Amino acid sequence: QPASLSLSLSSSSRHNSFLSAAVTWCGAELLRLRPHRTSAVSSLPQISSFLLITIFPQFPIVVYLGFFQEFRWGCDAALGGVMMAFLSAGIVLGWGCLRSVRRWEIKKFMAFCEERR
């Protein structure tokens, strides 16, 4: 009896960790892909938040859900690999976009400073 109880609790805790990971992933995905109001001032905060949400909650959760969860289906590894590829591409492209927007903001600021002299 105690052995089955501990197995049941272990299975239940693993089920809860899967549910919490799935709910966190869905919430982070909604935050990450929410429409941003375009501002004439800067899009740097929106791009930064997109990258931060992609790197921290999304990437580890996709690794867990794709490769390390106990309740796995046959397609989990393949879909996890595809999701990791898309997240990796999003990180690389987002980083390049962030760098170009940052350079544009610096040039705009330097031109503003030159005008004020």
C-alpha cells in the first residue's frame, strides 16, 4: 500500500509539473505575441520584452515539454525540436532586429544632440 501511494503521489506531482509548465507556456506565449501599439518614439522596449520572454520562460519550458516530461506521446520529441528551431530562429532574428533598432536609436539621438549645439 505505501509503495503504490508514493508512486501515485510521484505521478501526481509530475502531472502537476506538466500542467504548470503548460499553463506557464500558454501565458508566456500570449504575452510574447500580444500586439504592441506602434510608437513613433521607440520600438526598443517591445523588441526587448519579446526577446526576454522568448529566452527565459519559453525556451526552458519547450525543452521540458519536448524532451523531459514523463507523459510523452510519440510526436513530442519531433514537435519539441520544431518548436526549439522556431524559438532559436526567433531569438537570432530578434537579436539582429534589436541591434539594428538600437543603432538607429543611437544615430537619431546623436543627430538630435548635434542639432542642439
